[in-house]
Amino acid sequence: MNKIGLGLLAGAATLALTSGASAQPAQCANRINDTLRELLECVTVEGVRVHQQAFQDIADANGDVRFSGTEGFDNSVFYVAPLLEAAGYDVTIQSFEYFANVKSGPAILDQTAPAQVEYIENLDFQKFRQSDAGDVTAPVTGVDLALTDPATSTSGCEVADFAGFPSGNIALIQRGTCDFLTKVQNAADAGAVGVIVFNQGDTPDRVGLDGGTLGRENQSGIPALFTTFTLGEELAGIAGLEMRVVVDAVRGPTETFNILAETPGGDPDSVVMVGAHLDSVIEGPGIQDNGSGSAAILEVALQMAGAETRNKVRFAWWGAEESGLIGSDFYVLDSLTQAERDQIALYLNFDMIGSPNYVRFIYDGDGSTFGLQGPPGSDLIEGLFERFYARQGLAFEATEISFRSDYAAFFDSGIPFGGLFTGAEGIKSQAEVAIYGGVAGDQYDPCYHLACDTFDNIALDILDVNSDAVAFSTLFLANTRIPNLNALERRGYIPPIAERRGNYLVR
Ligand SMILES: [Zn+2]
């Protein structure tokens, strides 16, 4: 396990004190916000920012990341869970294990003797995917190389190739005959502390860099780099060669968590789920992706604490989303029985709802724009968000069901879903600028999956509107016999929906 021990209670005790009590109107603390009017008054962008600041502080104290399996993520859990517990929710921290594999820094290949030469990553060499981490400097020993034409290398494929290999050295190996892992594992078994594999050089398509992988099953425990044939051939000819090989990666079985917090009351056979992923990528603190969604649903949960709703409401903060939707998959597909899945009436997903160069996207639940519709009922949830925006004269448009966020497992289970999104690495068009403002030709989120995804990487106006949208959709659906959008119109919370899709402005 990569994980360092939990220390849950110690972390919780100090972090719970940082919650912002003064970010809401005074009356909010003295009543139960069980109507839409009350809840929308009390869910403020200032309240959401308190949680984003807490996530930023956690990242600052933990190497600038909140990636699942790191202290930054665990401390995010310790921040969120106690606040929910104190607010009266039934809270579960669900542990699960996943296989982490991320590059966490540049790879290095340097010649340290007889000359000092720094080679260039992605030009001269690259890290093998699924290489283990390591930072070694040692003499280099070539292993059964076949440099001259026809270069029919079996380098490193047989244990016998390593006869006499000096333990503690770096192995210089040529591609060919067997897979990369066989070569690297044989080297590790022979005592190599690192491996450089160079391309075979037998045909024109086997000279450059090639993006190879050692495979998930790699357990060699040593860093491994891949180089061009040209560089490998050169290195093989240097007497007294000593090199430094560095792979900076987080790799291996890793424990991480989902948080589930549900209302004590409400119909358990009609559960409204509201989720956001809590983890960041390894590159940065993730305060927009997805500190925006996870802070917004937290603030909504806290402000509607104590509300007695018709349906049970279950909030979820997912772990390991950035490693492939692993936490939400685990929860929905592995931890629930079919009977428990059947109790979930619908799922709302909020992943990136404050992009600096935003568009107001709604998941295309009815498939009218992108052709793929969600499970029945997803169309109604899309309609609910459309009405929310339309009521305020705000434009919106559909975004494709792309399975790039935590709704995927719900979709696969036939559970209706919907949600909001303000854009990631996509490029904003002139037409979108005409409607939403912002910068044409830039990404919706210029800091998407980067170190600059900080507290400042947020458009406050859209975060404000979308936090209200989270509050509105959550409480409305919590009290709705699902699906029942017409009641919303009758009660006057929304205008009658017009006959339109796409870029729609009420006025
Ligand atoms: Zn995300």
C-alpha cells in the first residue's frame, strides 16, 4: 500500500474548526432551510469559497496536490466528513483499494561519467509506462547487445544474458524478441538497480521513441527508461560509463476513500444522490477540478442540514475519479447490491462548475444534441436545469454524455442522472463568447489538470449561479415524487418551459 496511516480523528479535530460559520446571512444558522427560498438564500458563493480555501490550504500543506492516495486527499476527507457528521448526516467513509499509476515529476537520464551529459526527456528518452519509481546512479553494463546489422537482439530475454552482471549496476538492454517486462524483470532479478532499454534498430520503425509499457503486472521495483537506438548505440560504446536514472511516479496498490453522507430521514426506496469527486490530479491542487463541485455540494448539504425531505438524500464525495472513475465505480458497481441500486431514484453529478472561461453546460440527458440519451428520467433532469437557468434569463447548452465523470457507473446501472459542467480543456468559440463572454480560442479552463488550478482559478459569477443550481436541484428533487417537473411549474418556481433547446435566452 502506498497509503500512509489514517489518523482520522486527529485530522478531523483540527480541521473541523476551520469551517466558515460567518459566510451566510445571520438567519441561516437559526432555522432549518427546508424550503427552496430559504436554502437558496443561505447557499452563498462566500460559503462555497470557504471550503475551496480549505482545500487550497490542505494542498499548500501537502505538496500542492490532493490526489487520491496522498495526504492532500486524506486531509480533504478529514475536512469534509466531520462537517457533515456535525450537521447530523449519517456519514460513511468507504475505503477501497486501487492501483495507482501516475508520473509525478520529470524523468531524468544523465551521464555522470566519464562525461557530464544531460539527455532530454521525450527527445532522447522517455519513461516506460508502468515503470516503478527510483533515483539511481551507477555504472552501466550492456547485456547481450546486437548492434550490427541485422540487429537480431535477444538482449535480456534469457536469464543467462545476465551471467556475470555486476549487482548494483544499471543494465543497458536492447529491444527485441521478448517483451519489455521480461527484460526489466530479468535485470532486476540479476541485481540491476535501473534499466535503460534502447530501440532495436533493425528496421526503420524501430529506431525512435515508442511509448512502451511494462504492463500493470510489473513488480520489478526498479526505474526503467526507453531510449532511441542512436543513443543506445552511443552509450554502448562508452567505456567507464556511469549514469543517473530517475523515474518519479506514484505506483502500486493504494488505499483511498469515498465519503457518503445521507439524511437520516426520507424514503429509503427513493434516494436522491448528489455527487462530486474530491480528488485532484497529481499535477495540482484541483480547486476548480473538482474543488468547485465538491465545495458546492458540501455547502448545500450543510445549509440544508436538518431538512426533512420526502426522499432520502445521499451526498457523495468520490475518490480516485482522476484515475479512471474508480471510487464511483466501486461504490455503484462493487459495493451496492442490485436491490440497493434500485433504491437510487436518480444521481446528480457536479464536476467542474466554476471554470474561468465558462459555458453553462448541462448533460444532454435527452440525447437531443449528441444522440446518446441517459437512462429514462435523465431527460427530465436536464429539463430541470434548463428551467433553472431559463428562469434567470441565462443561456445554456447541452454537453455530451462522454462518460468522463462519475455518472458513468450510474448510467451503466440504468439510473437517471443529470448535472452541470462549465468546461475543461475544450476551446471556447467566438459564438460562445458572444453569449457568455470570456476569451475565444482559450480553454474553458486554462488551468485544467495543471498546477495553476488554485483558489484563483474560478469564475465567481458562474460558481455563484451553479451553487444555487445545486441547491435548487437537490432540494427540489428531494421533495419531488420523482419524476414530477410539472409540480415545479405549478408552484411557480419555474416558468413554463418553452419549445427550445440549445442557446436559449429568455430575454
Ligand atoms: Zn473532474
